[in-house]
Amino acid sequence: MDGGRSNTILINPGSTVSARSGSAVVSTFGNDTLRNAGTLLGDIDLASGNTSEWNEFYNVVGGTYVTGSTGRVRIGNARGRFTNDGTLDIGGVGKIATARVESEEVMLGGRLLVDVNSVAAAGAANADRLQASKITVNGVEIRPHAVEGLVRGSGFQFRSSSALPHRMWNLGAGLQLFKEEKYELRTEYKAQIGKDYRNQELSLRVAIPF
């Protein structure tokens, strides 16, 4: 999409958008809003040509977005917002991949599909990765998928982090899935708050037999 002061792209339920080039949606100048309620596959660039307008990408409830081969989700040049309330699939099921969201705000809700591989070769990536300068997690449901299976005592780890200037607030969160005698889900929360760096830690373990 090229031109226009304010542009809106709607992908309706039951629709599928993809491209052989791998770039599913590209737009240039103008304030662009992309709303996906269908299935969208591929890279996103709403700031082609290094434009500086405010852009938004909403993957709404019922929508599925599968990141592309390069993992680029470019909403704006340090501006814009990406909100996931639907299903976010990093690279597709069964493929270890990395997605990089270029946006001022990332709101992560809905579902996050994550591939993990506990038997990956040494030095190879063993889990999907979602990268952004700041991620706000809002009730996201994480659904792991084992690639080549999980071995006993192995696991994957999901982490998110955010920080404000002057180190006033640091946040780390983790989620691990282990296969011992039974599947075990582990979560971890750590925070440092204020200038005195008051520490908080919370650990929760839930074993779910199959």
C-alpha cells in the first residue's frame, strides 16, 4: 500500500493472505492500521522507506498470524503498536524460528505457539524466540509443540523483559516445560523496583500428568 494519509487494511474471518516473496504486507507513508481476523502468513513492513508515522497491527481474537521467513514484523521506526489477541505462531508449527517486532509497544495476549526441540544439535536454537525492545504480557496462553520430542530432564524456557529509563523498573519472567516422570510446568517471576532495588521473587510449580 502506497500513499494516503490514513490507511486501514482489513483481513476478514475466513480470508488468507500470504506471498511467495515472503512479504505479506508492505506499506509506505501514511498512518497505517492492519487488522487481521483471518490467517496472515509472512513478513510485515508498515514503515517501508523509513517513514516515521504511527502505525498499528492488531491480530484480533480469531485471527492467526504466522511470522515469515525473516521473522520481521516492522510496525514503525521506534513508533507504533503491535497487539496480539488472537494466535501468534512464530515461524509455523514444527520450525524453530525467531521473530523480531519493531514497534514502540508490543501487547502480548491471546495465544503464543512455541516450538521446542530438546535434542537440537549443540549450538543450534532449541526454541522459538520473540524479540522486541519492550513486551507487555497480558494474559497470554503459551502452547508448546515438541519438535522431535522431549527427553527426560530437558525443557525450554520462555522469557520476557522490559525496562524504563534510569533502571527504575526491571522485570523478568520465565516459563519452562519439563518432562520428568510426567510433564511439569514451571513459572518464575523476578522484579527490581525503585531506586532501592527492592527484590521480589515468586516461583510456582505445577505437575500435569498425561
